[in-house]
Amino acid sequence: MKSDLKLLEDYVRNLLNTRLPDGLFYHGTGHTFRVYESASLYADLEGLTSKERSLLKVAALFHDTGFIKQYSHNEEIGVQ
């Protein structure tokens, strides 16, 4: 059975792969998952708690999802 975080990874990967606008090259799926992996490494280095680690990973996954709706001022959309 997949963990909640793995299900979330799959959801965000699918969301970005299917809904990001054409021509948006930097803030694509690859970028999001590189940030996600970097966040995981920093969490290890900083000795974050399990809860802090989960929150950081979720934030990393969603940090550019606002681009599916608009380019400018997309940060709040990603937070939602």
C-alpha cells in the first residue's frame, strides 16, 4: 500500500504533467521534484522532526502548482 506522501507525489506529478501551460519550461515537473529532493536532504541535515519533515515535503511539492492557473502572482494559488 502506498503511503500518503507517495500518493501526494503521484497526484502532484500528474497535476503538473497534465495541467501546466505549454511553454513553461523552468517551473515544470522536473524542477518541482528537484526542489522536493533538495528539501528532503535539507530536512536530514537540519534534523527536522517527522512532522516538520512532512510539512516541508508537502510545501516543496505544491510550491509551483499555482502555475496551472496563472503565471503572475501564482504563489497563493499553490498555497491553496
